[in-house]
Amino acid sequence: MSDQSMRVLEVLSLREQVERTLSSRIVAGEFAPGTVLTVPTLAGEFGVSATPVREAMLNLARRGFLSPLRNRGFEVTEVSADELRELGEIRRLLEAPPMRSLAGALPDETVARLRDLADEIVRAGREGRFEDYLDADTRFHLTLLERTGNRRLVQLVSELRQQTRLVGLVNLADSDELEGSSLEHAELVQLLVDGDGEAAEALMRRHIGHVSGLWSGRQEA
């Protein structure tokens, strides 16, 4: 591989790392809507050159997380309560029904992986590691849906998750509410192992409901 190719891969890797961290901080509410972010400031914070930061921010702008400001940087965009409700409704329609067919049908290695991820979600939440929390949460849900064998379903849910904001997550650090919602992952795995598809579907519906409620700093019914 040429030196130029190596440099391209290095920049790409840095861009992906920066984008992942920034998107997690925006989703979790560390950067509130309206916050203005600049390339030089973030490059200094990450200890990298401006190029991967600029590329990461442009990607996040394309994903709707940021809005470019002429000669000022990028502003963190806002997702309305109605948009979050709609995203949650779509996810419930996509993710909850498959729980019935997956109940009692998960191989042992998948169960072990899901339980490991469920434990990491709880640990990361307790320790306020929201980037790790969101990463483990995403991997948990997508690992579960991969067992349906429907790649388009996995892709759609992955894209929907990228549009979601959980701006109340940071404020829930060390709270019983965050602990309780985190433990729902382990509860869901046990229901699936027990073959209780009806209860697993109901729990998934309730769990996703936190998107427009608890995790976004709003009261739940």
C-alpha cells in the first residue's frame, strides 16, 4: 500500500472516530441544540488536525445533527418532540413484532453476546460513559434484529437510530430511571430465552417509548 493510501486511511479512521464521538455527545445532550461548534476548537480538544474534524462535521451536517453557519462553524440542530414521537412510533412498529418470532429461537452464542452487551449498557450508564452506552445499546438492538435475517430491517432501524436525540440522557446519570431502563435489556433477553414472545414484544414497545419520554427529559404516561 502506498504512503498516500495509508494517509487516506488514517484520515478516514480519525474522521470516523471524531464523528462517532461527536454524534454520541449530541445524541446524549452533552451538546445542547443551538450550541455552536468550531473546527479549530474541536481539533484542539481531540488533539488532531482540522481535516478529520471538518470532514466529520460535514458528515454530521448531512445526517442532520449540525447546521453550517457562514464563517462561524456549525450549530447543533434540534429534533422536536413530534419528530421524536414519530421516530419512536416507527421503531416500535419495526422492532417489537419480531420479538414473537425470536422468542425461544435465539442460539446460545447470540444470547451470550446480548447478555454481555446488556451488562455493558448498565455499567456505562452507571459510570456516565454515554458514548459507550449508546454504542452498546445500538449493537444490542441491531444484534437482536440481525437474527430475523432481514438485512433491510436492520438497515432501516440503524438509520432511524441515527436520527434520534436522547437529550435528557446526560441529566439521568446516576439516576434510578436510567438504571431501570438499562436493566430492561437483560429482562428482554430473559423473556426471549424463556420463549415468552408476547411479553418480549410488550417490553420492547415500552422500552422504545423512552425515546420520546425518559431519555429525552420528558415525563412518561
